[in-house]
Amino acid sequence: MKLILLTMIFSLTISGIVSANAQQSVWTQYKAAFIQNDGRVIDKWQGISHSEGQSYGMIISVLYDDKDEFDKIWQWTKNNLQVRHDNLFAWNWGSRGNDKWGVIDYNNATDGDIMISYALLKAWVKWQNAGYKAEALKVIEGIRKNLAFDLEKRTFLLPAYFGFNSADGLRLNPSYLIFSAFKAFSEVEDKSFWEKVYRDSRYLIEISYLGKFKLPPDWIVLNKKGESSLDGGNGFLFGYDAIRTLLYISWDINPKFPDGINEIFKIYEKLGYIPLYVDLSKNAISLEDASAGFYAVYALAAEKTGRHDLSQKLFKEAARKAVLEKDSYYSLSLFLLAAGSI
């Protein structure tokens, strides 16, 4: 019965956009599958919680106008992950052995910090609660003071406080560039700094389009001259991480997508599937089909570029796949983020 219900939910689309009622039903299923009553968001693949997952739960709650769920998720996040002295969040929480649970790694993850504070600002605007803004400002200040790095007169945000700055240069993650968040931060905290981060992040994403496909890899290396290259230590793929770059570009004002997205659309129209990854070192595509979340992100990008028929087709395929991925927190997070962004 549950599978039949999910099938009905995911099949409902209107002009390439998942209907509002269908989205709310998916959100209800998502909460039941991944969010505990205390607000902890669980990544079932690893059995852990992390700042990224908490941030997704928070911003999806705003997109689907669920203040009660937002408050639960935020309170758990604040109580369990905001345990550092800089108002940033420990990124990894789970079993520590001997039936004890807590923080496993106290290093932060900058994308989680950005998205949590962005979700708080969006919640402040939607529900007119000044407390959300006050909490967001603490985190935004922490990001600015602890994660900014100047290189060749440009300002970039490190992926975490520890481990990404070496004598050879910086290791950066293009999917941590949430442009609309930087715009929102510039309206409430150190306008000149965040406008610069926004501009330099737009520059960084464009120099990250590598290989024949001109797509951003999951990770890049930026040398001391500000030149980008593929990061051999973390692979050469436009894949699991990098798919989020298309989502965040879609959220930007006047989004400018990489040329490679057109190549992926051509592959889909010719071969009938979206590749799970693109190997930018070999200029080769995966033979494995991508997940529902990937399809939904591409559908949003297609909608933003005026390809309404393609968007509808991709959303329908995303919906079909989602039925089979009911335990995939990351894929269904991307699905809800993309569907709720139109």
C-alpha cells in the first residue's frame, strides 16, 4: 500500500513541476523516513548525522512551510553540533562505541554552516521570528572570521577549518559555493565582504569547469597563482558532490550554467539516461544511471534555461526513481530541494 501511495505521489507533475500537494506528501514521507522526533536527521547509508543533513532538513522545512519541523531540527542541531567555540558546527555525529553517541569529528563542514545560516535567514523572513536572524548572524560571523582565505586578491571560503590549506595551494569543493546564500548574507552582515565572496565564488566556479565536458569536479586544487586543476586525491569526477553545483547555480540570480550541462542533456536525449558521473580526466561518462535526486536537479536546471518539456520529462523520471529510493536520504534531499525551488 505504501509503495502504491508513493507511486501516486511521485507521478503527479504539472508543466514539469511537481505539484504542491505531491511535494507535501513527499515531505511527509521524508520526515517519517529520515527525521527523528527530536529533530535528528539520519543518513541511513552511514547511520550517522551531519551538519549537511541537518541543514537540508532545515531548508526543506522552510520550502514546505513546516515551522514545527524546522524548530525541532534546528534545536537538535544547536544542542548537539554547535559545540565549538566559533559558532560553527561539528560536522559528524553518531555512535562512539560502548553505547555512547555524540560528536565523532569536531571539524566543521563549511557547506553545512552556510546552509544552516541560510535556512535560518529564510525562516526569519518567512515566519518573522527575529531569533532566527540573531542565530544566523552568529554563524555567518563565524564563517567570515574563521574560514575566509585570500589568494591573488580574491577571497574564498575553505571547506573546513582544518585540512585544506597547504604549501601547494588550496583544496576546494565547488559544491560548497551557495551563491544565493552569499547574497543573503550581504544584506545582513558585512556587506562588502560577502559581496566580494559572491563575486569571487562566481569566478571560482567558472575556472572549475574542466575537461572536455567543461563541468566542475567534486574537488579542485587551486595553486598559489590561483590556477585550478583536478584534485587527484579526491578523484576527477563530476559526481556525488558536484551535482549540487547545478542546484546552487539554479538558485542564483541570473543563473549561468556550465556549457557541459548541454552535453549531458544531449546524452540523455540520445542514450536515454543521465550518467551517474563524468570522469573529467578521461572525458568519459558512467554507464550507471543517476539517482532520482540527480534527475530532479537536472530538471530544475532545464526549467531555469527555458527547456520546459525536457524539465517535465526529467521530473517524471526522477519521480519514478524516487519510489525505489525511499531509504536514500541524499537523493531524496536533492529531489525535495529541486522540486521545491521552482
